[in-house]
Amino acid sequence: MTIERKQPKPKKCRVETCRVSFVPARLGQSVCSPACAIIDAPRYQEKARKSLAQIERKEIKVRKAKLKSRADHLREAQAAVNQYVRLRDADLPCISCDSTPNDSDLMTGSRWDSGHYRSVGSCPELRFEPLNIHRQCVKCNRNLSGNTVEYRTRLVLRIGSDKVTWLEGPHPARKYTIEEIKAIKAEYREKTRELKRAAA
């Protein structure tokens, strides 16, 4: 049994200066001749260029991700946590000296850091612990090496002595996997977005 193929219906050439009626020889044909195809070609060039650029960007992103070291992932996760802390504490003064954004004695430039009470070097297990990180002015964090004595005094008032004692206590060593680090970065980026939405 043979199935008869339907003959295509005539259609008008898409090229504005032509518009002759023709019967398509293949599926999707929208111009009547090779000459009109040449005229019509630029229509697709920009779309093709954008598509290729998008593919290239994705490939570069994948290659870069493969080249990232564990230290690179740690830095990115720490940046995400720090951004969240600065936004979380946006209405609070510096944890070490009670300065506010309007105080004239603050250094210019990046006015606010996310200062660790127990430093990453001395206690890497708490590097992502939000109770251990608070918004701190540049002067205290960088020039005064964290201004730790004053930090502790205000930290007790802010989170309570029990939590400060816990921070100061021993903590099991923690070796984060790259997947865990990525999850921390994603978690705190989402928390930052939630704070921004709440503030809007």
C-alpha cells in the first residue's frame, strides 16, 4: 500500500521586494529562489551570532568552574556570607566601637567589613558561622586588627554570654567538601535576596 504525499500549498516569498507565489520544494522553505535566500540571509545572522555567543559564554563558565580551586570556592562562599552579614546588620552600629555610617572618623572607601570575632586563621571551623561574624567598621577590622576586646564586650550584649562562651569553646575540626562550600554560597545568596526583598 502506497501513501500519497500531499502536495505543498503555494506560498508567497518572504522577501518584501519579491513576494511572488511559489510552491515550496522542502519543508520550511520561505523564499522562492537562491537569489531571494541571499537577500533574506542577514535576518538570521544576528540571531545566529547571539546564539553562538550564548553557547560560548556557557562553555567558558563551565571551563572556569572546572579550573576553580577549593580556595576559590571558599573565597566565594565567604563573600556570600559576608554580604549577608553586612545586610543583616545594616541598621546596627559597628560591633567594636558603635560607629554608624554618619560618623566622620570612619575611613573612606569601603566603610564596612564583615568582621569575625574568632578569626578564620585561628578558628576556621567558625568561618561561616553567622554568630561569629558581624558588621564592623574598616577602622576596627583592618587598622585595629579586629579591636577584639571591644568586639567581645558588645558581642555579649548583642547575642548573650552563653553564645559567646560557645564561640570561644572548642569546636570539632571541619573540612568542607567543594559541594558543601557551593551549598553554603547558594544558601547565603538566597538569604541575601530574601533580606533585600523584605527591605524593598
